[in-house]
Amino acid sequence: MKRVIIIDDEVLARNIVKDYLKEYPQLNVVAECANGYEGVKAIQQHQPDLIILDIQMPKITGFEMLELLEHLPQVIFATAYDEYAIKAFEANAIDYLLKPFSETRFDQAIQKFLAQPKGAAKADLKLQNMLNQDQLAEEKTRIVVRNNNEISIVPVGDIQYIEAYDDYVKLFTKQSYFLKKQTMNYYEQVLDPVMFFRTHRSFIINLQQLTRIEPLEKNTYLALLKDGKKIPLSRPAYLKLKEKLGI
């Protein structure tokens, strides 16, 4: 029997999905969640084969919730999202359902899921491109991070600098830092270039935190931040930064 989790902030929407799923004895609804926080915990606990997921939910979006997972289950989106987004989902998720959807349309989505070969791979690669693209809009203003069972929303303005850390990055704020499984190149592209600048292959700084630039040794420099942190500044980055700052 395959395990299913329903994640939607609307009780009526969850009830409709549960009612439609009664026609599928091989599918067992192991949890239903009203937001992304509950969804992350339920997915960790139950390791579902399929989640039926809304996108626009309180606290964190469906996209942000997926990005917090180490291993992505198969996903059917059930959403009132606009047509532009739907076209993006179509090539990545098993299916999308545009609310309000009929039982016939729901059955089509479930049949796609059931028709997958036995032992089909999880959706990690299938959804990753979509997450990388659609997180762009959200992460221009905030970044959702997870530390064990605690989920935090970090406004990008609170980030003082970012440092590469193996397959992760460290997002430093005034109070602490957060680990995020992402690349420096990703954040160089996502974050507002007016506010953030890549000083080195391993560092991105918030320009609002910059106080001065100091020479270190031949062709290398340091960017000094308000909290006293000294960030490496490569020669090419130094020249770009001078131009950017008009100095």
C-alpha cells in the first residue's frame, strides 16, 4: 500500500481530496497537514510515496516546504496558481490540479502516479529544476531555513554575509548563522545585486554592512563589515567593487 499525505490550508480542499481517494484502496492517507511546517514533520515521520500539495499557504509556500526536504516524494500540485506557473509545473511534477478540479481530473493525476514503474526513483531530480527556478522570486525577499525540527524565515536584509561550506552555505545574521543546502552561484544569481556582492569564490557580502576596504597583500584585499568581520576580497572582485561603488 502506498502512503499519501495531503498538505493544504483549506479544510474543504483536504476533505475533497480524501473523498476522491476513497476510490483507491491501494493508497493510504497517513497524514493531512494545514501548512508547510506540519508538512515537513509529517513527511519526515511517514516517508510518503506521494504528497498532494497546495502552493499558496500561510507561513511558508509549498515550494519553500519542498526545498526543506532532503528527499523529495512524488508530488501532485493542487493549486489555484496562475496559468504561467502551471506551465512550469507541467514538465516537472507528476501532475497539477487547478482548483476547483473534478473527480475525473483528479483520477487522471492519480493514474499517472500509479502508472509509474515499480521502484521508480523519488522526485528529487524531477522537481529540482523547478524548485531552483521558482524559488528565485521568494528568495529575493526571504530565505526559509531548517535547523533540525525548527524552521526559520530569514529576511534577506538580515543577512550580513554568506560563506561557502562544502555542499552548503552559511547565512550569517547579527544573531547567528543558518546552514542551507545551496550553492554560492545560486545566491549570486538570486539575491539583489544592488544589495549583495560576491567578494570571493567563497563569500558574498551585504553591501549595507561594508565599512571599508583594506589591502592585505599583493593583489588581495579585505572587506571590513560593521561587526568587525574581515571578508576576503579578490583582485577581480576589488576592481568590480570599486566600479560599483564609484570610487
